[in-house]
Amino acid sequence: MQFNREANSPLGISLCHTHFGRLYEQEHRLDSAAASYRRAYDLMTQKGDAWHWLEACLALARVNVEKGDLTRAAVYLDSARHTAEAMPSLEHLAEAYRLEYLLHDRQGDSRAALACFVKSQQYADSVQSEKNMNHMQNVRINYERERKQSEMELMRLNYEKEETIRTVTLICFIIAFLLACTAIGFLLYAGRMRARQQKIMKETEQMRTNFFTNITHEFRTPLTIIHSAAGEVMRLAPPDSEIHSDAAAIVRSEQGLLRLINQILDIAKMTAGASMQQPAWKHGDVVPLIRSIAESHATIAATAGITLAFEPQEKQVLMDYVGDYVQKIVQNLLSNAIKFTAPGGEIHLSASTDGRNFVLRVSDTGIGFTPEQKEHIFKPFYQVSNDTQGIGTGIGLSLVSLSVEKMKGTIEVHSAPGEGSVFTVILPIVAKGEVISTYEPDPVPEPLPVAEAGEAAIELTADDGDVDASDGTHVLIVEDTPEVARYMKRQFPADAGYRFHFATDGEEALEKARQLVPDLIITDVMMPRMDGFELCRRVRADELICHVPVIMVTARATHEDRLQGLQAGADAYLEKPFHADELTLRASKLLEQRELLRRKYSEAVASGGEVQSAVQSEGDKAFIEKVTDAVRTAISSGKGRIDYDALAYALCLSRAQLNRKVKAVTGCTTTDFILQIRIAMAKQYLNCSNLSIWEIALRCGMDSDSYFCTLFKKCTGMTPLQYKNREK
């Protein structure tokens, strides 16, 4: 203060008064603080310094708010806000609205206080954003400056390096080369390690994706047989018959299993922490639900030679529970017990209460678990090693654990190898904090499938024979499940002339397709050795069979899978379980489209069009061009009669493959197609040369002009002479 007074600096004096005011304010000497702030306020009013005047004005408002003089504080705040808005100054506006918020809060006006608080936060955020933007600009400027300096330094180093290279010896060059090799080797090693880590992460995610894809396929394939067979029985049986009712029950069960598949696939979301729908809590007797599940599994256990007994200690247990969760718990525990218990074993299911909790216990005389296995059996996707009972999914006990957890219960397991297992589920009778609906009887659930017996092999006999014959439509069915392949065959009318051929994987199918040149390929996607996507791509890339329509019938029903199939070149993509009428309709329509293309080709040629004019596929056009060139070469060589075997050999095909491909693309036999090429050549000679009819016949590979005239008139409706003299 002394130095500022000697320098006669009003601004310095004002700032000193402001700082004195802050010191007094911190000591809670509010009157002294207000006096100091007022002196700074008056000095800045005289000087006209609005910025520092705002500092003093807001300080006076703050002190008056703290003193409780709200009227005077409101006057200062009103002046400060108008001045800050006129400047504008976001920092002062933020402080002004903050003080107004405190003022209104002291006055008890919560609505106005909230509005001022929101505005204060908005202006504070704007100030912070502006600071951040300035900081970013400064960082960018520094970055550009450093980059320029780095470039200049690099240019200097390059110049020195060029000067040094002229004088260095061979030894220095070798040292530099070795250092460069070392650096490159280090970079390659680092890149390889990074690629390896990325590959491991990708494979882990792919394993998870493949798991859900495979389990969907494993469920949907047998459901296809169930759905289709039951639908056919319903169609054939009278509506009022018991057979029709049984078939309808099968269809309903199949739909329930399909819903169960979707629930199994939801395990991914559950384990990933995704939010689930609120469970349907209810209050009622849980014993009948457990009894119905036990009775449904008792039949399965008896078939396997296992005794399953349900022994409830109480006839009725009224509690809060989620029917779907209880169903999952009991079904999975009983299914696992049946699966891992040998014939002649026993399974006991008991239910009791201890006053506050409901206790469900499942004990069996199965193979048991080791202590290491017990630590992991409730983890998702964990499968017990050396499992001789079949391949599982590793989600059954995980679903049990999740269901128990959702019902705020606990589960324990006591087991030893060779001595069986005891699973104990403890659930609270009263669910606290849950919305309980009115009592509704639980539907009788279907039992979960357990280990399946060995499936009888089904022999599929192909309608093989002379594939060069034109009688019938050749259909190649590619399916690794014999039941599905047999069912597909049965859907096509027996009297429609279809001839069926079968393959169990993509490699076998590709080989058969090249041998047969079929009219239609129906393929699954998930198959050993080569899947359906790769098979379709190979077919579309093969000049011999690229024209063949392909229908994919698969359990991979996601939008991405459908796009992948269509991108691979599939003409239709059906999901399992598929409807038989849709399959046959798709097949017939695709065959009709091929027949229309053949007719279009024949009509174009008959009307004198170009040979390739009616062929739409680029692969088919390339094939027709190759055949046409080969035929013209054979004719130009002076051979009147064309050797079909030699022609096929020149095209790297068998004679049967050539006949089937030409027939599939053009609708003509190979003989008729060659005749069309001869007639096209004759038309060119008649239009563009003065050769005699006999010379044209020789150049078209015919040694008799009369025979040439007969064929030409048969194909064009005119003799060669009439064609040459026609009005053009």
C-alpha cells in the first residue's frame, strides 16, 4: 500500500484494499472487510476500471450475504450482473449467479435459488471450456513449434550425415548396417509380440462366439426334425383325432424348446453384467412346481435305469419365489444328476424349511467331483475334464448359480469322486424389497434333455446314374445330419423328376458338384472340413458350376450370418427350423428362373441374336465364349465332324460335364449349340463375303451344300440364297 501510494497508482491502492478485505473476511471480520472492499469499489468507480470494479462489487455482495444484509447484497449483485453481461465476463457472471443462489437460499426461495445455481454452473462450465480450449491451442502451438524445430534438427542432421558419408570408411558403414539390422529386428520382434497378443485376444473372443453359434446349431438341428415331422403329421391327420392333438402338443413343446435356446444364449448377457428384465415374483406353494418337474424327470431316469424319488418333508410351502428361476434350478440339477449317474443308481430330491428359509437338496450316487472341480463348476462355460458322458455346454450349473443369486439364496455342494454329489439350495421364504404378484399356478414344465442315446445311422442313397442324361432335375443336398438330409429329400414331389445326390461336408460337395453339374445345391453352413460359406464362394468362383443356384439352410440365424451368406453368393437363406413349403417353393422358383434364362437364350439365338446376348452371368458368358472359341477353332481346322471328347478335353472337362454345363446355361444340347455356332458363322459369311454356298458350307464344317441348306432353312426359315438377298 505504501509503495502504491508513493507511485500514485489508484489501481494498486484498490487491489491492496481488496486483499485487505479478503484477509478480514477470512478472519470473519465482516465489517472491516466490507469497509476495505468499499474503498476499492469507490476507487475503481472513479477510475472507470469495470473489471476490477466487478471484483470489489461482487466481494461487497458476498460479505453482505454473509452478514445477512440481503437487501444491500441484492443491489450490489444486480449492478454486478448487468455490468458482467455487458462486458461480457463469464467468470464474473458465474460468481454473480452463485451469490444470487446463496441470496435466494437465505430468503427461502428454492426455485429461484435452483435457477441461479444452474446458471452459475453453466457459466462456470463455459469458463472451464474456454480455458481448456486456450490450453489446447497453446499445446498445439507448442507442438507445431517443436515439430518445426525437430524438422530443422532433422535437416541439419541429414546434412551432417551426407557430409560424413563421403569420409567414413567401410568399417563405419558396416557398423551402421549392423545397428540398422538390430533396430529392425527389435521392431519386428515387438510387432510380432503385439500381433501375437492381438491374435490371442481375437481367438478368445472367437471361441466365445463359436460356443454360442455351435450350441444354437446343436439345438436347432434336432428341432428342425421335430418341427417338420410334427407339422406333417398335423397336416395329414384329421383335426379331431388324437394324433392331431399329439402332434400339436409336439409342436408346442418344440416351440418351448426354441424359447429355451434363446434363454441359454442370454447367458452371455447375464455373465457380462447386462441388465435383465425384472423377474416375475409370486407368492404361493412351490411344492407342486417341484413335484411336476421331478415327475417329468422320473420317466427319463427310469429309462436310464435310475431311481428318482421326491421326498418333501412338508406337503405345502408358501413362499415368495420366481417360477422360472425355480424351474431352472430343479431342472438343471436333476438333469446333471441323471447324466452323471450310472444305471442302477439313485437320485433323491427333498424339500424342507427351517423357519426362515426353504431348503432344496438333490443327492445322487454318480461320479462326483474332485475338490479342484468343485471350485469351478459354477463358473460359466466350465466343463469337467475327462467327461465320458458326452460333451456339455458348461452353462447348466452356471444358470443354477445365477438363478439362486437372483433369488437372494445360496447354493452348496458336497461331493467326492466315486461317491456322488449333494447340492443344497437355500432360499429365503420372504423376499425383501421385491414386488410380489398375486398367486398364479405355475405351468407344468418340460424336462431338460439329458445325454442322448447313440443315433442310428441313416443311409442316404443318391439317385446316381448317367448324369449326362437330361431326364430329371439333379439336386445336390449338403448336410452333415442324415435326418435333415432325408427330410429335405422327402419334401420334393416324388413324381416331379428330381434326382438327389448327397454330401456330408463342403469338400465332398464341391467334388460332387464338379462331377454332376447339378441344377440346384441345398447346403448347411456349419459342417466339418469346409463350411457352407466357403462352399458357396468356391462354387461361384468355379467356371463349371458358377451358374448353379445355392440355397443355404442353417441354424445360424443372425443378421450378420444372413449377410455373410448372401455375400458369399447364396440365392436364398433359410433358417432352421425351416418350413418345408418355403424350401420347396424357393427351389422351384430358382429352377424356374434358370429355365427362363435358358428360354431367353434359345429365343435370342433363334431370332438371330448374338450367342452371348441372353447370358447374364459373367461366369456363364466366359464359359460360352470359351466353348464358342473352341468350336470355331475345331471348325476352322477343316474337320467337318467335331469330336466331342476332344472338345471337352480342350476345355479341361469331361464329356458329361460339358453336356450338363451347356444344357444348364443354354437349354440346348451340345449338338444343338454347335449347330447354332455353325449357323451364326454362315450368317456372317453371307452378310460380309461373296463366297459361294458350297464354300460357305465348307468353312462352316459341312461337306454337303444340300445338307447345309436344309439345316440353314430349318434354323432360320430361309435358304442361304434367300437370306443373302433379303432386304437389309
